[in-house]
Amino acid sequence: MSELVGTWRLARLALRRDRIGLPVWVLLAISLAAGPAGSLADAYATAEKQREYAEGVGSNPAAAVFSGPSLGVEHLGGIVVKESAVWVLLLVAITSIMLVIRYTRTEEESGRAELVTAAAVGRHSRLAAALLVVGVADLLIGLGAAAGLMGAGLSGAGSLAYGLGVTMVGWVFAAVAAVTAQLVEAARTANGIALAVFGATFLLRGIADSASVANDGTGGVRLLAWASPTGWFYQLRPYAGERWWVLGLAVLTGAVLSGVAVALSQRRDIGAGLLAARLGPPDAKPGLATPLALAWRLQRSGLISWAAGVAVGGAVLGSLAHDITDMVGQNATAAKAIRQLGGADVLVDSYLVWVLRILGLAAAAYAVSAVLRLRSEESGLRAEPVLAAAVTRTRYALSHVLVAVFGVVVLLLTAGLVVGLVHGARSGDVGGELPRILGAALVQLPAALLPAALAAALFGLLPGATMVGWLFVGVILLIAQLGPVLELNQWVMDVSPFTHLPRLPGGDVTAMPLVWLGALALLLGAAGLATFRRRDLDTA
Amino acid sequence: MSDAFQAQGLVKRFGKTVALDGIDLSVRTGEVHGFLGPNGAGKTTTIRVLLGLLRADAGTVRLLDGDPWRDITRLHKRLAYVPGDVSLWPRLSGGETIDLLGRLRGGLDPARKADLLDRFQLDPRKKGRAYSKGNRQKVALVAAFASDVELFILDEPTSGLDPLMSEVFSQCVSEVRAQGRTVLLASHILGEVEKLCDRVSIIRSGRIVETGSLSDLRHLTRTTIHARLGRPADGLGQLPGTHNVTVDGDRVTLQVDPDALPEVLRRLGEHEARELVSQPPTLEELFLRHYDVGPHHNSDEKVGAR
């Protein structure tokens, strides 16, 4: 066991470093799981209401892409799973990945790992400590969620399955991250690969579950869910005849992946990746001479990945639009659920509004990440040499902001083109569908820019609080998905800039909201630039 | 002689910490100016104020006849900066970073870049994340010395370099001095400063405690003399201006103030000195004097000075 010497100390170091972040994450995940159970119990108190849900949201194949298959949705437990689980799974899987990378590859990249490894610490201790901390946190989330759900009056076995299901998804993706941390030198890339694995398997599950709902739980496509760890969560069937052996599948996968990570780590040097770093050009291209060129160079590969994600998502979701009327058929409740999400009169249009809204939110999230690049460049001390050259603060900050705006336009264009082409091709009317869907995608520009504008303002005014920009995106997503279902107050709905957009395609175009959303974004962005010019560079 | 830059009464606070407590510093055009002090004394903060990265709470700065907070573009075209902690873009190659930084300053000489890469033995094709600390520093140094600028601001530029590379760095500084350009060299390595610099300023707890040419400063310190005498060394220790006199048989070692040196030499002659070794005062002694026996000394500074 000498190879694991010091694991306990390293785990305590991680707990010390994230003594605030870890508990916040655990509590947030538990409350996302158990919190909605109470209000859902009120909303679906009677058997009649529950049946309505099963026939409405429960039989909507489009909703299943995101919310999973409809297992046991004729009872409260199944409804809680359908409404809350996907959020918990997203939060737990993504955070587990990012934490494992943070404790392993980021440490190596910064050189701190060398310091630690030179001390009396075993060869595998850093990896073991990372998996221990994240694994225990996942377990606490699972047990806390189970306790919370039981507290809300749901059955013990189902609640335990729900909680442990969440835990196992966290474990599997923590182990995936442990593997990708061995592959490449850059923490950002290691994160990217692990998140891509999560995204791909999540999408696979979405396709499988959508097919499952459309075919009433039959058909070969639904079996694809077994290829996805998030699919296993639903196949564990909380509140719908639990299949406990699925947990064994996840534990086995996690153990095998962890073993692979250990084996890989023995074949490489500390700080190095298994995939050798490639050499670059000895000279810069003539164009790499301005802050804007630098910002574009730093951000282009990120934008390409986002655009690819939006294109794939748009193609999958867009291809379902043509069938939506058939799928929903005579089912008035399901039609009502889709109309609630989209808010347009024609069913297909309502669905398209919802699809474009989700893709528009992706564009908004991209823009926040692009603007916050300013912050990571500053705190990584890479802004300093640029600002010590003949570059003003305004020009420097504006270069990243321009890349963000350009990226949002590219993503909205991609969304409009892909959804328009796919839906147009399926409905046999590309000429008619493409322009109106493209227009509907682009009309979201001012709303999609607003969170990034807030992030820019914070970057200038309160650089320590730029994460609030991400929080805003999260709130918008929650409002967009849960708002209509939970029938939230209008003033809550109004917090999301997307609420104020015209319902396109299909609805009336009103220019006023676009103008004031755009003006607000402009104002916030300008405030950020003006205050950044006046403040000290953060060099701590 | 005009000044490349001049700071008067610079004060910078971070919260309750006073980082700069009234810095007066002037660097003349064409000189290599050593900026000495241990970690945490305020060297980097002073430089960041000079570069307009931080805003001083009080005091005035003139940099190349401009205001560093306002005339960023005009002034920064004329200077090159090498930070103490060089952080590179992980995905850009060293060569790309050098070209980029040079172009952002307003131009870089490709032939000079090639020559410097060769002398610093730096592979420009590696990606930023693959460089060691020393190599990251070389990237910044090549980018600086390949730029056509009047003023070089170098913050502990050799802290990651091996002795051979430090020598290449010294040559580069000598070359730019020969071309009449100005260098501000922040350092805590006394030998380097002693070798390269025309004038020196010593910073301590956010204040400049000493400024002057090396010969000026040496007047403030004592010459150490080792001698072997033909007659017993009685009475030497009683002479005014002598310190730390130790006698071991016919060998004597003592430190002498500049003013007392003629009298001490005369007495050594009277004592039939057979061997005489005299060591000029080093910057190190001067430095330690300021950091060891200063009126406000505290333990933090001692760690830095030793």
C-alpha cells in the first residue's frame, strides 16, 4: 500500500481548499433533488392530476430528450423523477468531472503536483485522494437526496434508488475524468474530453428515451439508453419497480475506469500526457499582431466546439418537429404541455420556439464563457504582458467582448440554419421554413447577449464576483424549463430576458423588447469597459 | 542628463497593507539602473505602477515624458517589459508568443529574434505549457530584446536561468547599454546588479533607502583588510574608524571606514606589513546593513535579505 501513502492528507487538503465550494455543491444537489418534491406533491395531489401528467408531459417524446423516459409517471414518484432528476444528474456529473480534473490534472499543470509528489506521497495517492473526495461527496448527495425525498413522503425504496442512482452517475463520470486526466497535458482539454463523453452519452440517452416514449416503451432504439450512464439512472427505475442490479453495473464500470486510469498513469511522467504534445510553428502568422487576433486565436477552438454542439443538438431536436403533431396526436394534455413551454398557437411552432430557446440559451452560456476569458487571462497573469505593450485597457477588453458577440451570432445562425434545414427537409418546405426559423433564431440575439453583458460589467466593477454571470444563465435555464410547468409568478418569469422575446416562429414581432434588451446589454457592457479602464489590474 | 522616468512620493495601498510608502526613484536615460530589494519590498508593485497596471494612491510618475496611466499606447511602444513571473498562453508556441508581444509593442526585428533564440538556446516551436520556468523567462527576454525600444523594464529576469544563460543575459544588457538604451533591472541578486548596473536604488518596506552610483554607495561602506605583520599588532584596534579587528598571531583582519583608510595604511606600514589583501566593499554588505540594523527591522525582511 506504499503507493497510497498520504492519500488521507491529500484528501484533507482538497477539503480545506474547497471547504466552501464542496458543501455548497452537495447541498445544492440535494435541494435540487428533494426540493421540488413538495411542490410537485401539491400540484399532482390527485390520481386525476397524475394521470393528466402521464398523458401530457409523460407522453411527450420531445420532453423525453431532456427529462428521460416516462417510467411510473402515473404516480407521484415517477413525476418527481421526470421533473427533477435530470437537473441533479447534470449538476452531479459535470461537477464530479470538473473536481477530479481540478485535483489531478490542474495540479500537475500548475506544477503544484511536483511539490506534493516529491514529499512522502505514494504514486497513486493524488488520484486516489481525488476519487475519494469526489466519491464521498457523491455518496453524501445520494443519501441526502434519498432522505429528503423520503421526508417529502415518497417511498423508501424508490427514494434510496433515486439517491444511489445519482451517486453512481457521479462515480462513473468521476472515473471517466480520472482517465481523461491521464491523456492530455492541459486541464482544459482533459475537462473538455470528459464533458464531451458526458454530452455524447446524455444525447444518446435522449434519443433512446424519446424513441421509448414515442413507441410506448417498445422498439429497438430505446435500448441505446443502456450505453449511457445517465440512462442507467432511469433503468434503475426509482419508484417504478427498482432494479437494484443496475447499481452493480455502474460500480463495475467505475472500478474498471479507475483501474484504467491507474494503469495509464504508470505509463507516463508527471506533468506529461499520454498523447504527446505537438510542436507549434516557430513564427506567428502575420495576422497575429493585435489584441483582437489574440482573443480570436484563444477562443476559436472553443467556439468551434460550441457550434458543433449546437448543430448536433439542433439537428436532433429539429428532426423531431415534423413528427410532433403525429406523436402527440389527439392527446390534448401533451399538446398543452408543449404549448406551455413554447407559448405559440400552432403546436409545431410552439415546439420550435422551445427548441430555439434551448439553443439560444446555449449561445448565452457560450457568450458568458467567452467574456469571462478576460477574467481568467487576468488572474492567470497573461493579461499583464499584453497591457504592458502598446494596448489600452479598453481595446484589450473589447477584443474579447467582440469575439463573444461574434460567437453568439455564429451560434444563433448555426441553430437557425440547422433547425430550419432539418425541419424544412422533413416537412418538404425548406424555402418556407428556413427563413422564418432563421429569423426566429436571430431575434434572440439581445437576450442571449444579456448574461454576457452582466459578466462584462462585473469584470469591470466586481472582478471577484464574475461567477454571478454563470448563475444568471442557470436561473434563466431553470425559468425556461420549470417556469411554465410550475406556473411560476410572472415577475419570476420576467427575470429571464428570453421571457420578453416575441414567440417566434409563429407569433407577432414586437420591436420594443428587443430594443430595450439590446440597450441594457450595451449599457452593461459599456459600464464594464469603463470601469475596467479605471481599476487596478488584479495581479495577486 | 534627462530622466527615462521619475517617480516622486509614490504611495500604493492594498487594503490596509501599504505596499509603497512614498517611493522616490529616478532613472536617467542611457543608464542601467539596479533596483534592489528582497521579495515583498515593493519592486514589482513599483514597476506595475510605472506601467500603468496599478494606479498609485498618491505621488507623481513621469515615464518617457508622459503619464503612464493615460498615454499607454504612446509610451508602451517605446518600452519592453519582462515580468518576474512569466505566464504564457498554453496553446501558443514560444515563437508565436515572441512575435505577438513584439508586434503589440510596435515591431520586432526577425534577424535579432533568430540571433537571440540561438544564443538563449530556445526552441520556439514548443507550446507555452511545455516550457520550464527558465524557458518561459527566455521567451519573454527574447521578445523584449528583439524589440526596438528605448527602455527595458526587467523584473528579476534571471531568477530561472542557469549560469550560462545568465551570462548571455548580461551580454544582452551590455549590448543595449552600448546602444544608449535605458534598463531598469529589478533584482535581489547582488552580483548581477554589481556587474551590470551604473546606479543602484535599494528599496525596503516600500521606501527607497539608498540611491546612487556604485562608487557613491561604496563610500558608505567599509573596506576589509587582511594583513600579515612583522611586529605585534598592538594599538591597531584603538584607531578611530576601524571595526571588527581580529588578531591571530601575526595575522590581522579589520574593517575600515573610507575616511580612516590613509591613517590605517600608514600604521600598517609602521607594523612592517608583509602581506596585504584589501577587499572593496560589496553591495551585499551595504544591502545587509540596511536590512539587518535598520531602525524598523523585522524578521520578514531578514529572511529576504539573507
